[in-house]
Amino acid sequence: MKNNLVAKASVSISASTEMIWDALVDPGKIEKYMFGTRVESDMKEGSPILWKGTWDGKPYVDKGRVLQSDPGKLLKYSHFSTSTGQADNPENYHTVTVVLSEKPGEVVVNLSQDHNPTDEARQHSEENWNMMLKALKDFVEKENGS
């Protein structure tokens, strides 16, 4: 089915769930590992989110809304990027879901993004999310002294 391709990325981080959660929802920390993106949101369920930055030399302002927030476990939000050239309509929004699972000595962060229009778009999203999750891992483990 068109637009039903899901991008997936995952990383294991040697840090506490609390540290990882804090890095996922604190705008000051997000900017340090998410390609310099400035986030405006209190990250509470129902709240709007704005992502502002520059990608490939072009400024952008993406937007979305926190759909679900279960601290330390689940963060789910909608996301729309003007850089796609698509109209700002509900069918052009992605849903990004981040799930944290504790394992002995580490936390596994699983991320998925739905509504990719093509397999190429899905693969591109997976590459970007894998880069972001690696940067998250590096940031949190450095903060943790790991």
C-alpha cells in the first residue's frame, strides 16, 4: 500500500533510561545530537513541536504534535516537513514512535517512522534516523562517562 512503508532504526545505549529519556525530550540536549536542530516544545502529550535548523544548506521549520508520552518508555509524535514540497495536509504527516526497552546494562532505543511514500524514501529516512540514534548514543554515553 502506498505511503505505508515504515522506516526503522535501533541502537543500544549504555546509560540509564532516565538519561536517555531526558536527551529525547530536552530541547537543549536535542540540539547537540540531532544535526543542530532547535526544538520548541514542552514535549508533553498534546503539545505542538517545532524543529528549526538548516539541512543541506537550506533552512527548514518542521512541525508536529506530541501524540503519546510515557516517560522512560514511549514517545510518539507527528511530523511534517515543508522540505518534501507536499501540502500541509494530515495525509502528508509521519508518525514517529520511539520505544525504550531496558536490557541488562543497556537500553535499546527502537524508532519507527511510518507513511514513507516510496521504498527509496523509507531507506533515506532509515539512514537519517540511524545517524541520529548513533549521535544520541555518543552524546548520552559521553554524558554518562561510558
